[in-house]
Amino acid sequence: GSHRSRMFALLLPPALSLLAGSAPSPAAPRAGRGARMAGGDVPSIIVGGGRIGSALKELGVEGDVVLRRGDAFPAAPASGPIYVTTRNDDLAGVVAATPPERRQDLVFLQNGMLGEFLEEQGLPDATQVLLYLAVAKLGEPPIDGITDTNPDGLTTAKGRWAEAFRARLAGGGLTCHVKQGDEYTKAMLEKHVWICAFMVTGALHGGVTVGEVESAHASQLRALVDELCAAGEAALGVRLEPGAFERLAAYGRSVAHFPTAVKEFEWRNGWFHKISQRALAEGRPDPLPLHTAALQELGVVKEGARV
């Protein structure tokens, strides 16, 4: 029908690698591994052919389809996960270009807090993934998010296609935990605090690497992490397990070469900044004074408002 030919023309810049870095140069992904069906993995649609999309294709099964800019939505596979590996700002367009009867199959792998967006799209139960896989450049094998505090890995998924995603990663020797409810929310908050705290602290020092943030600016980082964790816990109604800073610092050491920059503000640091704005609007003190001061110093916000 007409849905099938709806074009992805407005979408799909090369998907950014997991945490930061410039968009990769486009290149054809290597062929998938043929008909090896890892227990639970199924032919899937992969939206975006950048670093993460290409890595998922490489880990995949026969029948996978990669959608790039301008491609029509495929008739096959007619079921199974639809892995969305685009930038956050392309998500609304991806949802719109997906036939309504397939939208429940979308799997979101982006950084940032997607909850409000997914509610608005009528997809509150969508499969989500907290991806702790670093892909240095297109076509290179992913580095798993295994750290000295989390030797069994950090990548976490929830929702309808979580097990299929875990099976896909397992086929490549990569770890994934499946969590639901508050357990997933806690993991999501930690990942969110990680990227917001490391990127802001690094940017305050001129864009130093993640490793330098962890080694040279640990006390500043810890103060910001503590502040963000407390505000996030209050906003989401969860309590993180003790040792959050140690876990986040360990992950920083594992991706020490990554650059830092404050990006995708609405989805990342903007989520915390809204907490500050709400408090001030209600006549309460800002629960995130370090975060607000950092955003002002970086020129990202002005006097509590977005520039």
C-alpha cells in the first residue's frame, strides 16, 4: 500500500557512534554473517547505515535490511525489530515514515531521555536500548561496555524486542542485560548522568577527552554526578544503587579516548535544565546549581533560559 513506499528522504544522516564524535564518512557495510540464526534473533530492519547501524548489520542474520536516506520502507521482513540508529532529531521523521502497524516494532538506541517523546508518539512501551558499545569508526568491531566495576557488561534493553537484541549481540560475543520497570529506569538514569556529566565537565576544560575528565577533574566530575543523580532520582522516583560515581568513572576509563562536547541539548542536558527551570518557576531553589552554572559558562543557556 501507500505506506510501504513512504520515503525516508528526510531522514538518516549517518548514525552517530554511541556517545560522541563526528559523523562517519559513508561506506558500504560488510556483508552480514549469513543464515546463522542466534537463538532469538530474527531478520530485522536497521534504519541508518552509520557506525552503529553497520555494526548491527554485521552482527545480524540473513534477511536483514538496512534503510538509508531515500529508501522506501521495505515489505520484508514484515515483522521483527526495526532498529533506529539515527540522531535524536531525526526520530520523529523515522516514526512518521514507519507504517503505523509496524511502529510497535521500533527499537530506539539513542542517548538521552526519550520518555516524553515516546509518550507523544503513542509509543510509551517501545523497545529501548542503553547502548554501551563504542564503535571507533565505520566497519570496526564494537568495543563492549565491560568495566572493572561491571565485568558482566553495561548494555541494557527493555521491551518487546529486548531478547532479540540480546541474542544479536550475544552472537558477536557482546553482553546485554534485559531489565524492565524501575530496574531499567535506574540504568537509564545512570547512562544519562554519565553523558551529561562527562560532556559538560570536559567542555568546561576546552573539550578534553573522557579519560582526562576522569583522571584530572575527578572532584569536579563527582560533584556534578552527585547533583545530577539526586535530581534525576527525585524526578523519576527511583533510587540508584550505591557506587554510581565509581561505575560511571569506570566506564569513562573504558572509553578514555572519546572526545567531549555538549550536544543534542534538548535530549541530554536540557532534560536536567528543565528540572532547574521548573523549580525556579515554583519559587524553589535550583536543585542543580553546578549544572546550571556550567551551562551558563558554556553559553548554552543564559540566565536560566535557552540561548
